[in-house]
Amino acid sequence: MTTSGTCPRTGTAPWSTPWRPGWTCATTGRWPGWTSRREAWPSRRSRGRRRPARTSWSRSPLGALKNDVPRFVPPLPPERTGAVHRLGFGRYEKVALAFDEAFWRRAGWSHLVLFPPEATEPAAWVFDLDAFGAGPVLVCHTFHSATGHLAGAPPAAAASRVTDMLSAALGAPCPEPVAVAVTGWAEDPYTSGAYTHVPPGSSNADPDLLGTPVAGRLLFAGEHTQSARLGYADGAMTSGVREAKRLLGTSTVALGRLTDRA
Ligand SMILES: Cc1cc2nc3c(=O)[nH]c(=O)nc-3n(C[C@H](O)[C@H](O)[C@H](O)COP(=O)(O)OP(=O)(O)OC[C@H]3O[C@@H](n4cnc5c(N)ncnc54)[C@H](O)[C@@H]3O)c2cc1C
């Protein structure tokens, strides 16, 4: 999906619109993926009038930004889009197979690392969920180039690829799974992959740059906006805390449970 957002009154983007108290103008705070400070904490002086967002916040993943989702009008500065395109956004998908019984356990097997027939392809990790008491389920973790075999393929085809590898590893035909689930993070336009990495030609300065505001009022969070814990959920959370402090102008923020806000 492509979104562009200009103020209907001024025809300008929110971060290029000077903040002028008293303006009546549709806030851009309801853009998908955006949070507006003004919308979250409306000013008393607004008396019901809507004002342009003074500060906006994007936490779109790097993969979406690479695909111009959301579209920024005016465009982001070239040094910023350069960093977006220099960084890599890897793929990581899972194929979950449920069976009638944990046949691999009878053979004395549990978690597996499967090497595909193609020597150039990465190994797949197979997690035995039965070992965790979750029933006769195997989850095959598939990385980057190997995910090409799953892209756009029906679940049955993805399952066959995994059961073929299992049959080869076990030296016996693998039973047909009774249920299959396949993730599709790379096909999701709001994610377009799994997580950021720093390929040759890029450096940790790129994600750090992506964590700085544009024009002092367009803020960015997400795992790709910091280099300390690139690719990890805790890096994403830390970046959100960082931007919340910046937005509120405070040195600390209190974290609550989501249910507390209901
Ligand atoms: C298969 C897999 C396994 C992983 N395992 C681990 C692990 O074990 N440990 C770990 O630390 N990390 C793991 N990660 C990485 C971790 O999930 C990410 O680093 C983390 O979720 C990134 O958080 P984020 O907030 O930056 O982005 P996301 O979690 O992707 O959140 C961004 C959100 O914004 C939404 N969005 C995007 N664009 C728009 C829009 N225009 N409008 C509205 N909504 C929008 C997206 O739908 C999404 O919900 C894994 C990732 C994958 C794919």
C-alpha cells in the first residue's frame, strides 16, 4: 500500500508545515503507521479544532521503507534513503508441520539441522515442538536465499520440500503432515522481510542515522534505527523508548502494560 499525506488546507506535508497555534487543519496523525503527538495529547486551547501534527513518528520496518511504504511527501533526504537502500533486510520464514504422531522421536531424533541438496544453500533448522510438550509438530526455520523456494508457493509445496529433506535425513519416507502453516513475512507489504543486516558497503553508521529525526519533527523507531541490537526485538523496543523520550522531552518514560491503556 502506498500512502501519501498532505494537509488538505496547505497542501504540504506535516513536517514541512510550521506549527501555528489556532490553525484549523486536518491532522495527519491518522496515517497508517504514524502517531501524532497532537492527536495523542490534544491541546486544551484547540477547542475542538484540529491542528496540523507538529511531530510525527514512523516505525515502519526497513523492508517497507525500501519499498516506499509509506511514501513520504516530500521525499526523505537523500542521505536517509541512501542508508535505507545500503542496509540489507534479510528473509526468515517458518514452515510448521503437524503430524499424527512424533515419528522422529521413535527414531531417537529431536531437533535437526537439515542441509539442502544444493550445496550453496543454507541449512534449515528444524525445531521439535514435541520436545517442549507442544505435540507432534516440527517447525522448519528457513533463511534468506532458501526462502525463495517458499515465496508464493502453496503450503503443500513448502511442506513437500521439508518432508523431502526429512525423508532423506531419516532414510525413510516421512509421513504426510495433517496440517501445515507457512509464514510469509517477505510478501507482507508492511514488513517485506525479517530483519536488518549490515552488508559490505554499509556500516553501523547507517542504522544510527536512521534513528535520528528529520527536520527535528519526523521521528523514527524500529530495530533498523539503532546499531546496538540490530535485528532484535529488544533493539526495537529500546528505539521506541528513545523516541518516546525525545517526543516528550523527558529523560525517562514509564512503561505500562498494553491492557492498562484500555
Ligand atoms: C521469523 C522471525 C523470527 C525472529 N526471531 C527473533 C528472536 O528470536 N529474537 C529477537 O530478538 N528477534 C527476532 N526476530 C526479529 C524481531 O521480530 C524484530 O527485530 C522486531 O519485531 C522488529 O520490531 P519493529 O518494531 O522494528 O518492527 P515490527 O515488529 O515489524 O513492527 C512494525 C509494525 O508496523 C506495522 N506497519 C508497517 N507499516 C505500516 C503502515 N504503513 N501502517 C500501519 N502499520 C504498519 C507492521 O505491520 C508491524 O506490525 C525475528 C523475526 C522474524 C521474522
